[in-house]
Amino acid sequence: MILVAAVVGVVLLAALAVFQLALVGGAPLGRFAWGGQHVVLPPRLRVGSAVSIGVYGVVALLLLQAAGAVDLLPGGVVDVAMWVLTGYFALGVALNAISRSRPERLVMTPVALALAVVCLLLALR
């Protein structure tokens, strides 16, 4: 169960990374991200999308370690990280839910909720 939760989280993060890469490349998907105010992201938000790809990679590794699939960091660090990530993604649920962009609300709110649940399950393991 725990490994399945981690894999679900990693798959979601990989999909988000591909999405962010498309935004960095100028895809007209900006209405789904960063408040949905731009169809094509301006350079400063493209940088933010590029940075988020790296963050997703780190989060994916933390999820896998919390599930016992990899062993890179001390267990205490991962335990704290899972609670921090649970809070981070829970905040993401709230922020996406109040976005002015309907597409962002409809797509990213459930994604953030799923990631918050995955992190909570891994934090409670």
C-alpha cells in the first residue's frame, strides 16, 4: 500500500514535470498554472516552471525513500519532509481552489489533493 502511494505520487509529479517543461517551452497551457493569467508564460514564470521541475524530482525521491524504495537520506529527515510536504500540498489545494482560473481550479486542485493524501499516507506509515 505504501509503495503504491509513493508510485502514484511519483507518476503525478512526473506528469507535472512534463507539463512544466511544456510551459518552459512556450506551450499555450498557462491558464492551468501560475494563477492562469497568461496563455503563454512570460520569461519569469518560465524560470519558475523550470525550477519546479527540479523540486518535483527531489519530492519524488523523498516519496520513494519514505516508501522504502531508496535509501539516500537519514530517516528523520524524510519523516519531517513528509509532514512538510503534506502541509505544502494541502496549502496547494487551497490556493488552487481559489484561483481565478477555472481550468487551474478544475485540474490542479485535485492533483494537489492527491499529492497531499499521498504525502499524508507516507507521513503516517
